[in-house]
Amino acid sequence: MIEFIPALFFAGSASGQADQGRTSDIDAKPYVAQAYAQNPIQAILLQRMQATCPEQTKRAVMIDRRAPIAWFGCWRERGGKVEIAFEDGDFMALEHDTFVWLPEIGV
């Protein structure tokens, strides 16, 4: 079950904030996570939100599983692949089926 920690961490419900008596103008539903992929070295999380990404792209984060390091970028689907451009200038294109796609809950 440990391999699912990155996706579950980012896929949690926003209702936890309301349960603690806090209010917010941001509705984090549907859940932040849209898909994830992982191997022994890294985990990649594709988020549902655009954040500061250009139009037609959404936020992505890649987490190093060996050290407390994360890289942020923007992703899009094109030609059966998921293309990710990272803020440090790196780029990767992975097959769509490489990712576990999460259902849209609360839409």
C-alpha cells in the first residue's frame, strides 16, 4: 500500500478543511489528483487544476522517492501521450496507459 501514498496524499477531499471549522473561497473539488504513475525512483502526479499553467495544460508534480525533492510542471494529453514540461526546462512524454487515471468524484 505504500506505493499509493503520493496519489492518496494529493487526492484527499477538501472537506477536511470545512470539518476543522476553516472557511475558504477555493473549492478543491473535484479532487486534486487526476492520474499518477510511479516506479522505484519517482512518482508523477497529474493534477486537475490549471494553477499557473498555460491554457490547455494542467499542473503536474514529480516526486523523487529517494529524497525530499519535487519538480513542478504542466501537462497535457496529445496524440495518445501525456506531455509534461517541467519548470526547470525538462520535458517528457509518456504513454497515456502508463498512468492510473482516477475517477472524477464530486463533479
